[in-house]
Amino acid sequence: MSQLLNQVAVVTGAGRGIGQSIALKLAAAGADLVCVDLKPEANQETADQVAALGRKAWMYGANVSDAAQVDAVAEKILADVGKVDILVNNAGITRDTLLMRMTEADWDLVLDINLKGTFLFTKAFTRAFLKQRSGRIINIASVIGLMGNAGQCNYGASKAGVIGFTKCVARELASRSITANAIAPGFIQTAMTDKLPEEARKALQTQIPLQSLGLPDDVAEAVLFFASPGARYITGQVLAVDGGLAM
Ligand SMILES: NC(=O)c1ccc[n+]([C@@H]2O[C@H](COP(=O)([O-])OP(=O)(O)OC[C@H]3O[C@@H](n4cnc5c(N)ncnc54)[C@H](O)[C@@H]3O)[C@@H](O)[C@H]2O)c1
């Protein structure tokens, strides 16, 4: 498959989990990959697998919540690579606890990485997208931003924020043929959900119409769709990849 041939995709949080699957899916479709994670070397495994697929891979380190680091890395990416066609804002964290126990630090950290990080990275590439009159922005939100969940006030607020941000960006950039869409994964098997106790996992599965947790690859398929030529007329949308959980 080569529908993304000659395209460059930036994926944040590309070192593992959903971000790694997204990077490999886009590379398998022909894209060259800019892998960003907290440290450049955190991307090594992903970059090796991208290279094994015959695509180019670059590795960068940046904390997505730090404006100075984001601006510096975006400038370096554009200088080293020359252009960016697809931006996937995937880096994210959880700091789950009940509202009564949630500290200001728990709130700030999750909002800073999940929401501000998405804003900073999107802003950093917007000038380039505007100039080239094209661009695909794909933000990884969560069903928790649509339906809520006890113990995840900070996370749910950050992901609802990502959805609102995506729609505003979609409206603002549409006249230059730049699209912005969000994906709302449900419960996907990664290090993030491995932390769940076995009982909580079993209880969750009973609420999912398709009766199992999703795979990182299920999310990556949706990203590939939004990045592909076939999605050129779709913007401002939120696609749940959740086994029917949030319908
Ligand atoms: N796993 C799920 O069930 C699930 C469900 C819904 C949404 N999501 C979202 O999908 C995305 C990826 O989740 P995952 O499960 O693969 O998580 P993960 O913890 O397995 O991977 C996250 C990656 O992001 C990187 N990262 C974290 N903070 C960063 C920062 N400040 N700057 C740069 N990189 C940073 C980590 O180093 C890691 O490589 C997140 O946005 C998450 O909220 C996950």
C-alpha cells in the first residue's frame, strides 16, 4: 500500500503503545516518520521498525507541554526534514484519582501534557501547513472526554478540551485545505491500561458491546483513514474507536 508515499508524518509519543502503532501503520502506507517522545532514544524501537518497512525515520526528544522545547524541536524538524504533511498529537498521560483526592499538581500535569501539548504542537506546525496549503492534524482524544469516568476528572477534562480544540482548529484552517479531526479511543491494551486491576478490567469488558479491549492497531487504522487521500473532505469530526462503549 502506498497511499501516503512522499508524505511526512510527525507522531508524538511514538516510542510505545498507540503512538508506536500509529507510526508503523503510516509507514506501512508509505509515509516517512518523524518520531517524537520525551527523549530521542525512546523512539529507537519504533524508528528501527519504520526503517525495516523501507521508510525514513527521524527521532527527536521533547516534552510536549514545554513551549520552548516544542518550538525548538518543530524548527529543527522542518529544517532537517523539509516539510510535514501529517501531525498526530498522541502523547498523553493519566493521573487517576477521585476528585476529593486530586491535587492541583495532578490536574495541571494532565492538562499540560494532554491539552496544552496538543495546542503547542499544532501551533508549531500551523505556519508550515498554511504555507503549503495542506495538512492533516489528527488528535488522540478519548471516550472519557465524551462520556466521563469516575476518578478521571483531569483526564476527561483534558480530552474534552482536545475535542473542542480540534473543532476550532478545523474551522480556522479549513479554507487552506487543512483538516483537523479527533479520535476517541475506548479501552485499548497498552501500558496505560495494564495498570488496571484484573477485576476492573473484567467489569469494563462487560460494558463494551464488542466485549473486548481494543488493540493499538485499531486506533492506528482510524488515524490512517484521516491521513489518507480518501478523507480529504472530512474535518472537525470525532471518531470513537471503542467497541461501541460510547455510542
Ligand atoms: N490506552 C488506552 O486505553 C487509551 C484510551 C484512550 C485514549 N488514549 C490516548 O492515547 C494516547 C497514547 O496512549 P498509550 O496508551 O499508548 O500510552 P503510553 O503510556 O503507552 O504511551 C504514551 C507515550 O507518550 C510519551 N509521553 C508521555 N508524556 C510525554 C510528554 N510530556 N512529551 C512527549 N512524550 C510524552 C510516553 O513516553 C510514551 O511513549 C494518549 O493520548 C492516551 O490518552 C489511550
